[in-house]
Amino acid sequence: MCVDRVMFVSCSVFSSLQERYVDIYSFHINSTVTSRYAITVITSRVANRVNGSKEVHFQVKIPKNAFISKFRMTMEGKTYDGVVKKKEEAQQQYSQAVSRGESAGMVSSVGRTLEEFKTSVTVAAFSKVTFELVYEELLQRQHGKYQLLINTRPMQPVGDFKIDVYIEESPGISFMEVKGELNTNELVNAVTTSRAGDKAWVNFYPTREQQTKCDVCGENGLNGDLLIIYDVERPKPSGELKASDGYFVHYFAPTDVQRIPKNVVFVIDRSGSMSGRKIEQTRLAMLKILGDLAEDDYFGLIIFDRQVEVWKRKLRQATEMNLELAKDFVRMIQARGATDINAAVLKGVEMINKHPEERSASILILLTDGADPTQIQANVKEAIGGKFPLYCLGFGFDVNFDFLNKMALENNGRARRIYEDSDADLQLQGFYESVATPLLTDVQLNYTAAGNLTQTRFSRYYNGSEIVVAGQITDNSLDAFQTEIIAISKNSKVTYQDSVLTKGLAGVLPQHENSIQRLWAYLTVKQLLEKEVALTGQEKETAREEALNLSLKYKFVTPLTSMVVTKPQGEDTQVAHKPKEGEKVKQRQRNYLCLRHPSCHLRQLPLQVDLRFFVVDLVMLISEQNALMMLIVKVQPCLFLHFLSVNDVRFLSSAPDQPKPLCFDLPATSKLRLLMDPSSNFSMSGMLSSKGFRVIALQYKTNHNLELSIGGIHYYDGLNTVTFLWDQKPTNHETDGVAVILRKDELDVTMGTVRVVFFRHKKDGKKFLWPVVQQQPKNVNIQGIFGKNSLKYEELPGSVIKIKDQEVKATWSTATDYRCSSAPVLGCWLVPYTFVLQGELSDFMTCRRCFKP
């Protein structure tokens, strides 16, 4: 007889165990910023302290805007350098690694602003290895300041830990502050700053004890960001010129310019997929944005689903009365229906084109969470005609961001992803603030004796931003280097001119030699990659080829290149690709993990560990879905595990003559077919959120559509659309075999022979929906997860449940019964969903467009 022995050890314990073997004895980050161009070097020195080979990991996060330009490993006197190659040339090595099941891609996106670089190498007994990574970036001025972001997570306290930042800005530094998780509470004394003229230093030297006791620390050491924020003096309206080794950079950000009144049209997606928190945050952000409009601004509002609705046919001045009326309109926006972006954007263009633009700047802003390129015609570009920029905001990861980006770039704008998070409204406001104050339009920068220039024409210059142009000086024999900037201000055409002696151009110190040349290469590659998106044919190929050649020459890891990292003999080569914006790391799905022994027979267990099966080795299991790490001690031949996702939603299944209900879990992101009766043309589908359903769509016959979201209810009878709000007074609505009865947070719907009651619940501050089928269709061939609601089961000894001829091990658990308005907690037998539904989850999945009737 065996005794149950399963031991779970947390990540921090694992790290402390590992720490005995692998010691990161030095971790340095050195960042040098010269004229906004930052070159950051991360150096990690690691020792294997035991008499045996150990795998040593190097894992760091870098800004998404940066290009990796160097990686090196040094051990036992040998150096292994990463080599930047054309992506196609590295593809064979990459494919071979993937075919072996290895994680060949060393760079992956992490969150909104960071990418993660990781690699590993086997280090011999009592030996050391040094990792060195270099990345480069041009700091962008936003909201009147530059930000240098440094992330650190060495995974253990380090005896010699240092971050050193050196900033040199020849006009002078107007202000500087240090923020971030590494500059709070216990760590504040570890940060020192100093300034002298045009130079500044930031040093972060935490003790080993401080690395374990701060807010973002633990036994694994530091895990957080250091954020250096600063701006520079601007003594000359014509900007700042710097040159070195035949290359120059020009920064232009005038401050003594009056703001230009703007004509802005907001085009807002209200289709069904925007329901719930998306539309709530959009309303919240728009109310704040409307409140920030200046009285001499003109604005328009367009909302769209399958139909386009305008607040007013013409742009209205941002008077107090108009703004209050617009806010009332915004408060009533509800998500519903399908999506017609093409018609909505063209309507916005039409409204702006009909408004006189004299001494004003026009802007068109599109917010959507989905775009089908077939719906957007080339006539958008033709209609805008280069007269004003189009900015596209893509909500979430379901959006076709590539297409939005292309459409924005084709029309002198840019695209930005809005992340589905609690601060989405602040993200929307933040974007608007970056374009809220136009100061100049039609900006053209001209240079004498200069070539290979980066972009020199800009449709708008906004307050708090900065225009940067770099290029090569083609005639070094000239005594003076001349610049001319022509633009349109609020009142007139303006010209800025400057003539600087070439020997008077600000140079760079020897230690920063070639930094301006590298800045030029970096900016050129960035702009070529953006330009290439909107080009076609030979022009597209030419831009790609030029960007590729520069990437290879300056050893930048860009979307066109890869870094091949060759390790010591006997170890696998790794390939580092730069991930695409929004690209998620493809992870192998591991719903069920099985460590098999020849004596084991595979059987599917419930959604938690079955302690009848035990373990014989010391193994580490990682649930990729939830990033859970556990050490499990085994004393029997086999183990089957399933990790319950924190995002699963629990369902109850009851039968009238069964004393105990069954319960099962489904993934929260599922789009499910809930009930379908082909004989009566009735169907009901739903989109799950983390608590319950956020959208439910019903269709009856060919002309009745009902869509519910946590924000409201929309019923379409083939001719008219009726909208209900959950908080409105009780309402009855009947037509052609359909009855809708609305009470507070409860909707009773009858369609033909089917009756369903919907409850709107609230838990942990989040609202969600839950359907209860009160009357099933009479057809015995009904489909959907609620079509299996009266399964009879037999309870056998040993917590075994039997349905028909199938038996499964069950676990006594609890579930909240959202089928009642009071939502009581009930005891239930927890079993796999396949057991209750008598099928796989894919059998009940439905399509996205089903939620846009």
C-alpha cells in the first residue's frame, strides 16, 4: 500500500535551491545617452559553484523600440559572438531548432513596452561565463519629456549589482527625475543623481539585503523598472544641430508658437465586440477628451456598427453647450451589431472636407477593435488626399493591427494599440493628448550640402513632441552648414533659418564616436520599415533592401534580420528574431501533462491532481498557461496532472431527480454555441469573460436578432432596432412570436417554444451575464452546452460518477449558482467538461461574427 506524497515547492524555493549551484556574482547595466541616442550594455557574470556541469540562463527585458546590436558569451577563454544575418539565411537554422522542439526564438514580446531576450549555455564544473548584450534606441519626446526605461530581473540577489546612466545633452538639461518601481521605499537610498552643466548621472547600487526586502523584491531579488525622465533646454527656435564624422542630426521642437485651433472628428466603433469594459472605457475616455477641447476647436462624433450614425451632420464649435450635448450623446453609446469601418471613415472624411480649414488643423481619429481589409477601400486615401492625418487606434489583440497601421501610414498618421486593461481609458486619453495641441502644419526641413536624409516633411508638429532629421554632410569643404524650416503657423507662413560654421557644429567626445552615424542608421531603418508598409511593387522592394543593408552593416536585429548565436560544440545554435508588434509567443498547449511509464495506461482525470497516482523522480513541471512552477516528488510509476486555469468559468448541471449537481470548467475566452434548434431556426451563442458571459446573441427565424451585453440590450425585428438599458424601468415588448420582459438586472425572453431568463450579476466589481433555459425546444436533436442540461448520472463508490457507459473519477467541490439572482454557493461533483457535454470543446465553439447579427 502506498502513501500519498506530493510536495509542491514555490518558485522562490526553486530559485534558492538553484542558487547553491549557479551564482550570478556580478550584474551591471551601463546606459549612455548622447543627444537622445541611448546605447545600453548589460553584463552578467555567472559562476557554476558545484562539481558538475550546469545549465546557466541569461534572460533580460529591453524596450520594444530598441534594436539589439551585440550579444557575446565568454567562457574558458573563448568568445562566442552573435552574428546578424538576413532573416531568410537564418531561417534554416531556426526551422531545424523548431523541428527539434526547442525554443529557438530568443526574443519575444512582453507586455506593452518590453521585449525579452533569453538564452542559456552549459557551464563546466567550477567554471564561469560572462554574458554581454548591447541594444540601441533613439529616445522619443512625448508630452514634453524623454524617458529612458531600464528593466532588471536577475532572478537572484547579486553581490555586485550596478546600474549606471550617463546623459549628455549639449543645450543643457532643463529637468530630470527618476521614477519606477526601483526608486521607491526601501530602494530610494540606493539611487543617487547628480548634474553638472550639460551632463547628468544616475547610479543605482542596491545592497544584497535591499534586493530582497523592497516592494518589487523577494528571495529572487529585484524585478522592476528604473525610469529616467528628462527634457533639454531649447535656446534657439531653429533647433539643435550636432555633427560628427560626416553625419549630422537636427532636433526641432519650437516652444514659442501659438497653438492652432483644430477640427477633429472621432469615429468610434460600437459593434457587438466592443461591448462590456471596452465600450465603458471608451465612453469614459471620450467624456474626458471632450472636456479638454478648447473653445476655438471644432469637433464631430461618428459611431458605427453595421450602420453609421453621426451626432451632428456638421462640425460644431466646442462651446460649453455643444460639449454638454455631445457628452449626453457619448453616455448613450451602446455596443451592438456588425462593423462597417469603410462607410464610417469616409463619413468622417466628408465632414472634415466640408468644414473650412483656414488657420486650423484637421485630424481624423478612428477607434475600433476589428478591421477586415476587404471592407476598407482605397478611396479612403483618395478621399483624404493628403490634406490631414488619420490616426487609427486598435482596441485589443483581435484587431487587424497591420491593416490599421497601413491605413494610418498611407494618410500621414500612425496607429497605436490600446491594450484591454483597467487603464484603457487612460491610454486613449494619453494618445489624444499627444495630438491635442497642433502648433505647426506642413513642416518642411531643407539642408544644403546634405544627402541620404531621413524624413524631412511632416504634416503636423504637436506641442510636447519633437521632429528629428538626420543625414550625411556631402560637402565637408563648406564653411557653413545651412538649415531652413518652412511651416504654417496659426497666423501665417513661418520660416526658421540657421547658418552654422562647420567647425562650430557641436561634436561628440571620443568615447561616443560614431553615435550620430548610428543614430542616422537607426532612424533611417525605422522610417524605411514604416514607409515600406504603405508601398507596393518595386518601391516596396527598394525600401526593404535599403533597410536590410543598413541593418546588416550596423548589426541591428530588426524585422528583416536575425542574430545567430553559436554556442560551444555540442550545444544547439539559437536564432534571435525581432518580434512583430503585438505578436504573441506561440506556446505549446498543455492542458494535460503526462509523465509516462511503460506500466501506465493513459486516462483522462478531473481538472485537478488525482493523488492515487504518484511520482518517482524529482521533476519540474511548468504550466505555460499560468506560469506556475512546481517541484513534485514522485514515489510511484506515473502521474497525470491538469492545471486548472485561473480564468476558467465553472458551470452547474442539474437534473430534477439528482440530489447533487455536476459542475465543470470551461476556458474564459471561449465563444460558445449555447443552444440551437434547427427545426425552429433558433440559436443562442455567448462570449465568456473571466466571470461569466459578456455578450450573448440570440437569433430566431430569419429576421429576429437579440443581443445582450452588460451595457444594454438591442432587439432587431427585421425593420427596427429597439434598445433597452438594464437599469431602466420594467418594460414589456411583444412582436411576432417574440416576448421580451425586462426587470432590473433580469431579462425574460420567449422566442417560439424557447424561453430563456438572463441575469446580470456583479462580482469583484465586474458585471457579467448568465442565461438560464426555462423551457427547452421540443426537438430532441437540440445542440449546445445548455442542450445537455438534464444528464442523469449514477454515483458509484470511491467518488466515481457514471453517465451511460462512461465512468470518471470526480471531486467534491463548490460552484456559485448564477442561475439564480441571489447566486448561492452549492456543493457539486467536479468532472471534466467532456464528460458532461459528451464532446470536445471544439464541438461547441462558434465564430466571432455570430456576435454581430
